[in-house]
Amino acid sequence: MNWRRDKAIWYNPFEYLAGYKALLIGLGLMVLASLAGTLTQIWFPGALDLKVAYEGSYGVHLVTSVLSWLIVVAVLYPLARGLSSSKIRLVDMAGTLALARAPQLVAGLSGIGGLSSKAVNNWLYHITEELQGAIPMDLPGRLSPVEMQGWEWFLAINLLGLQLLTIVWMTALMYHAYRVSANLKGTRAGVSFVVGMLIAEALSVFAILRLIVPLLQAGS
Amino acid sequence: MNKKIPIQCPSCSGQLQVRSLECPACHTRVEGLFSLPLLTSLSEEDQLFIIEFVKNSGSLKEMSKHLKLSYPSIRNRLDDLIAHIHKLQREQKNELAKR
């Protein structure tokens, strides 16, 4: 493996890996990312979303991840079929888009120790306290603050930054997955990807609200 | 040294044509104006791709294994090559029509 290939693996591995191989690796990583997310309270609800300090079961994490990926495939595949003159295989689109979600594992693992969750919990606590001071309201399930040292804050902010970077990385990977699978280039690839992702994001958030939230309510 | 046939005019970027051909054994020379075959108008990389394609009996799957590239990468490369060949053929047709 040469240097150029080594480097490309981080932002566009799809020149070398696609189809069933990418699908199997991608699904395997999705299972692991959901497990890591369950343990570290990091949730991936939607096409490009990441939520910190979410306590949910492994089932909810896994179903959300798989559903979000399926919605992205369901939106981008017909879009690519309509725009590209190449013969596009569903397995390439599904496989590369599954593999493109690999950064979720890094995001999930970055929550180990619960520092980012603690920081977000404390921020939310302060925000709700301030809101309650300004507008008296009765919020259900109020948060309680968690004690954090200075170094813990420092580490938590860095971890939250890393989690944000994983979203950027995942978006770049998804774009390359779409571009390579559909053989689209330039403006056509960029604009159709943005439009597709906006639709997928809206659909996935709607689907999660209609499927996962009722599932949670039924379980509690 | 393996010399490459220049296919583009360094001055106007137009397609070059062959002016004369010579037998290296008896030095007989044929002069005229001959168009280069379409395949020689392609880049060296594209020509190597076509050779690989033929050697793999036209199987993109076999090619992807052999070249260690993904199937869509190979298919995209072929589609781009087909589009490029269509473009060259149109250009050659237009040049012939101009004469």
C-alpha cells in the first residue's frame, strides 16, 4: 500500500472498497458504534446527528442507527439513478454509505468516562436554571448538576470538539461514498448531495419521532 | 528509450496527423496526411486501461480484483472513457466534414 492510498483511506476509501465488503464492514462498525454509544450516552439519531448525554437502551441506539442509514440510502439512491448516466448498483450505494458512518465509532468511544455527557448535563442545568429565573415554569424531569474539576472541563470541551469533527468527517465520507457510487462530479454531485441529505435529515428525524419515541414510551 | 507519439499540437492543442511513414529496413518513405487511429488519441493511462479490460475479458469485477480498486471506481473510469471516446469521434467527424 502506497502513501497516496494510505492517505486516501481516511477521506475516500471507496476508490478501493465498495459493494458487499463495505456493507459488511459498515454494518459491523454500526453495531459497535451503537454499543459504544449506549455505554457512553452518545446517540446518533438522524442522517447526520449526534446527541450527548442520552440514556437509551442498546436496542434504541442500534435501531436508530440502522434506520438513519437506510433513510439516507433510500433518498440518495433514486436521486443518483435519476442524475447519473452510469449503471449504479444498490449494494455500492448502501455499502459505501454504511462504511461512511464509521466515524460514529470514534464519536461513541470519545464519550468514555462520561466527561462530555457531564459537561452537557451541567450546561443544560445552567440554561434551565437561567430560564426558570427569567420565566417561571414547571419543567418536568429537572436536571441536577454534577461536580466537575477544571481539568475535567478542559478535557470535556476537547472531546466535544472531537465529536463535532467526527460529524464533519462523516459528512465528507458520505459525500465521497455518494460521488463514487453514482459517478457524479462537480456541481451536480455537490448540489444533489446537499439536497438529498437535507431530505434524509428531515425524514430520519420524523421517522425517529414516529418510531423510536413511541417505542421508548411503550417500554417505560 | 520508449518514445511517446505526440497526439496534440503544442501550439494550438489540435489533433496531430501523420505526415510520413518510413520503413526502418529499406528506408522507403510514404508521404501523405494520415489520421491517427482513435486508440492512439487516448492518453497512455487510458490505453493501459483498455489493455487491462481486454486481458480481463471485459469483466469489471476481475479488473477491480486485479487492479485492487473498487468496482464502482473501475466502472466510473470505463464510463468516463466511453464519454471521452464519443467526444473524440465527434471531433474526428467534424474535422472530416470540414475538409
